[in-house]
Amino acid sequence: MRINFIFLRDITYGGPGSFQSRFIKSLKKKKVSHSIKKINSKLNNCLLLIAGTKNIFLLLFYKFKKIKIVHRLDGLNWQHKIKCSSFSKYWLSETRLKLVWFIRRYFADKIIYQSEFVKSLWQQYDYLNKPSIVIHNGSFKQKFKKKIINQNDLKLVAVEGELNCEPMYHILDQLSDINIDVYGNYDLRRASRIKGKIVFKGAVNREEILRVLPSYDAYISLELLPPCPNSVIEAMSFGLPIFGFSTGALYELAKDGALLADYGSNPYKMELPNVSNLRKLLPRLKKNLSKLSYLSWKRHQINLNIDLITKKYINFCFD
């Protein structure tokens, strides 16, 4: 294809890094060109801006060169408005939010929202009538392997960038009689209060996560308002049912491959959830684990595989 995706940087961290890495691999499979900052004068170029950037002058340069800018948006930065440990952290979070808002409003020619949930958040924050589309994140297909399940000894996994608020620890504390391995940065003081079968594994690289996911029975989501988590999509690719609360984009992503409970309070105010609502679903999870596993895997195959996602990006960015 005679097109070129421009990225401002090679992102190596977190969800944005996971997406960009998989997206570029999929572009290569389709023989689609990409570059870091460079305009390919022989091809039709499009700048795909993932999240934000401080380099407004570089965006002005692309505007001057009449390069189309497509802004890929995650959820709003919001937790600092409810609870923040210092003024400097509040100021930094608010500055990042306003910078992304500024780019979205004044530089983006088109917008890609990662989920309907993300789109609704941004449109409520600042309504824009610009060309836009909802395209979920994606990951590579995996083969479905039927698991031998021990219903009396379920193994759950949680993968979060950071366990950064009290409700996440509250969920784990209330479910400490269940085998749950937790990957991601965490607060040692909060974690040390939780006894039982919860194991905090800390932060590990993407390759390690992909290696260990197939060894678990189900994925438990701890994030209050998940916008479109890559870890959930990766878990689905291996046929892990999604277990958690019906907040954010979880149901939108997993549909019938999930068992989701009512949060029971207000996650937007960082209130503690009613974990008993989640616990009531455990018998259903155990009883229907094989069926839920297949539905989760099938949902990924049809809707969330990265090659399909890449095709949607190409069609929207270069129509």
C-alpha cells in the first residue's frame, strides 16, 4: 500500500507502547510503511498521534506540511480531581489533561476513540463535531486450548499498570481467600495488609505476561473505570473469561465472555465497591468456566484481533 503512518516516538511503556508495538507488527505484515517523525514524500502520509505530546511546534510543522493528524484517545485523566496526594501531582495531571484536550480540539483532523465509553467521556467533557470513529484495541490471535479446570482451586490473574487507589486493594482484600496473582506496580504498605492467597508479582515485561496468561483460569479486572485495557484483550485472546464490575468498557469489550457485577456505589467518586456482588457470581464462574472461556476467545477472534483493528485504522485514516 502506498501509505505511510508517522509516529512521533517509539513508545516502550504501558498500554500505548503495547498497542503501538502490535500495530507496527501488523502494518509490516500488510506491507504498510511507517516512520518516526519522518514524512515520506513518495507516499500518502498520516500522523497517528497516540495520546498526547508536549511538542506543539512539531504538530504545527505537520499542519504546515498539510499532513493529516489522527488523534487516538484513551480515557480522561480524572482521578486527581477526586483525590490527590500533593498540589504538584494535581498540577501535573491537570496539565496533561489540558494538553491532550488542546490537541484534540485544535490540531486533530480526525479522532479515534478506544471505546464507546471513552468517546462518551470526552464528548461530555468537550463536545466536538469532528470526523471520529470508535476502534477498540487489539492483540494477536492465539489458539484455543480447552483447559482442565479444578473448580475448587481457581487461579485468577489481574494485570494493571499500577494499583493506585484504595478500591483496588479493597477488592483484593475482600477476595483474599481466592488464588489471585496481581501483576503491576503496587503500594507495599497497602499490599502488606492483605493476607490470604493474594500474591503481588510486581511489574513485569509484556513478553512475560503473554507467557503466563494461559496458565490462569480467569482474568479479574481491578481498574475502576477501564477505558479499553490491553491486558483484558490479551487475556481474552487466550480464552480467559473476564470477571469484575460492570464499569467502564468491560462489557463493551467482552460481552458474553464476561461475568460482571454491579459496582454498588459510585466509582467516579472512588467509592469502595460492594464486593459481595462480585462474590455472588463466583459459583456461576466456576460452573460455566468452559463455556465462558470459549465465548471470550471467540469474541477476541472475531472483534479484537490486531489485524482486523489495523485494517480499520487504515480505512479510517486514509479514506
